[in-house]
Amino acid sequence: MLEELYEIIEDRKRNPVEDSYTAKLLYGEKGINGILEKLGEEMTEVILAVKDGKREEVVYEVADLLYHLLVLLSKLEIRLEEVYDELARRRK
């Protein structure tokens, strides 16, 4: 699923759609700072959901966080395989 979502994000980067939220993040006037702001917001929402003990909300917010993290990776031209390779290296 992460690979599929990443590829959709990459497609939006190559073929921006006017009303696409992903394209707005990638090409918005705030640039990378806009993506970083969203990551911060989403992480805060995950933390609050965990503290409140709201399991369903945690799942929802983690999904938002993962999406925004994938947008950041795409913006930085970092492929998921690079992250997977690093995780594999750490497992040794």
C-alpha cells in the first residue's frame, strides 16, 4: 500500500491536477515548509489521539502522517526503497 500511495504522489508530481491536495503540497507557495508544517500538525494529532486513548483516531491520524511523510520523501526525491534499505541495514 505504501508503494502504491507513493506512486500516486509521484504521478501527481509529474502530472499536477489543479484541485489535487497532493499537488498543492508539492507545488504550493510555502514549498517544503508547507509540507513540514503538515507533518508537525499530523504528528501532534497522533500524540493527542494516543494520549486520549482513542484507538480509531490513532489509526486515522497515523494514516495522515504516513501520507504526508510520503509527500515529503517525494519532494526530496527519496524513494521508498532507500528507506527500506536503511531499515534492512539496521536490522543486521
